[in-house]
Amino acid sequence: MAERESRIPRSGRGFCRLGCLSLDFQFTASGVSRQCRIRSISHAAFESSHRSAQSLKSEGPRVWDEEPFDSITFHTAIEYLKESKPRILFISFGETDDWAHAGNYAEYLNAARRVDGYIKTLWETLQAMPEYQNKTTLIFSPDHGRGPGLESWKRHGKEIPDSKYIWMAFLGPDTPALGKRTNVEAVSQNQIAATLSALLGESYGQSVPRAGQPIADVLRQIIRPPETR
């Protein structure tokens, strides 16, 4: 989630479940912070009013070591959004990946359906807040695909070539409502950071020259800053 223009301070936070996930926020002047695994959040105001969420993470039952369920991650992030109003909010949902690795297809589908509901709630929450209404973009994408077979769907990586295929969804005032698209030029995951930066009026390529270019179709309705190489 990225808020385009407002008086909100340049701040952000990532809420994620996977300890191996690297958050690549490079806004050095913004005080961007992150929360990974079951460590407590360091933001003092957030700690004081949401200790119950932290207790659920540390004390509740777990299926996976050091990883809470998506519901705890999501509702913690939503409360932080309402209270702190960051310009950037990153949420990583991991249950679909964990259930898939376990071969539990029923729970995999249940987790995907829950995330559908979370995205709906997130968007409706943003549109109900004047700080974000009609000036915020939601970016949604998996970090990898899965194998196509009865066994390979449980895995991903170099040994599963088809797992390199992903999809992306963009919703916001600067992006045309083009619906589900097919037979279009391929885009890559390394373009997401540059696209987010362009939505915020920044040039990601100036800081990370090896990154991909912003996705043109997402930014069709705004003037994009040049990507300097």
C-alpha cells in the first residue's frame, strides 16, 4: 500500500511472517521500520495500545516455528494503519505457502479465501480514511509461483521452473481499470519497487540502478519520473 500525496509524514512499516523475507525499503530519510517473525514492534505508541496483539503472537498456539497465523499479522497491521497512518504499509501473508509445503490443499484454499477478505477489508478501510481516500494505491502479488503437478505444487525454487511465474494486481487512482489482462508484455517482480516509487513521485533507479523499470501500464495516468541509470 502506498499513499501518494498528503501531509502524512514519510514513514512506513512492513508486517511479515517469513524470517527469510528481505524488506527492501530504501527511503533513507523516511524512518521506515519493519516487523518480522514474532519479535515485538519497536514503535512505542503502538506497543502501548496493542500489547494484546503482541501477546497473541508470542503466547498463542503455532503450527510453524516463530510464525503467527495470517489473521494476527493482518489485524495487527490494520490497527497500526489506523493509529500511525504510514505512507507505506507492507503486509506479507504466508499461510498459503506454509499449507502448500505441507500438502494440505484444503487449508491452502481456506487461507487464500481469507486473504481475499483481508484485501477487501484493507481497501475499504483505506477508502474510509480521509488521509488515504482516492489517493492510495494497493499493490498485491505473490513472491513466487508453484509447480503444476500433483506433487510439484507443494514446492518452488530453481528445481521447479514453472514457479517463476507470478501475477500482479494494482488498484488505485493512477491506474486504469483494465481488469484481468492476457496476451500482454511480460513484467517482472523486480519492477514492483520502481513502480511503487514512481507512484510516490520518486525514482528508484537512481538508488538501485539494477532494478527493473516502472510498469508503464500501471502509471499511465501520471507523469513518471525518469529512471536514471
